Amino acid sequence: GNEIPIYLLDLSLGGIGFNVAPQFSRSLGCVHNARIKYRSATGHSTLRKIRITSLFNNRAGAEFLDGKLPAL
């Protein structure tokens, strides 16, 4: 249960890219699977299951695990 604030960078059918504040990047490095909640450009709130696939400095990349199409 920890929540980490993120800044959404990019979104595709298969995954998501985001930045985290430097103080949270170390915590995120220990996570493999997580849930991410974000708000789309239309204002729709979405909760998705993800797998962190890359983490470099404060930028993370993840793939969606639930097979849903993203709300753009």
C-alpha cells in the first residue's frame, strides 16, 4: 500500500511512461507489479495494473497487465 505521486509522460495501448520525484525513485525500483491511477485528457480517472519494465533516474516505463484499452 504505498502511494507515489507521478507525472504522466506518455501513454500507449501497451504501456505507460512516467516520472517520479527523486525521493520516490528508489522505492519504485523495488516494485515489480503495481497499480497506477491516472486521469486522461478528457478527465476520466483510470486504475490499471502494471509491470515496471524500466527505471532510469526518475523516469519509469511500465506495461499494462490487465488487457484493457487505455482511456485517452
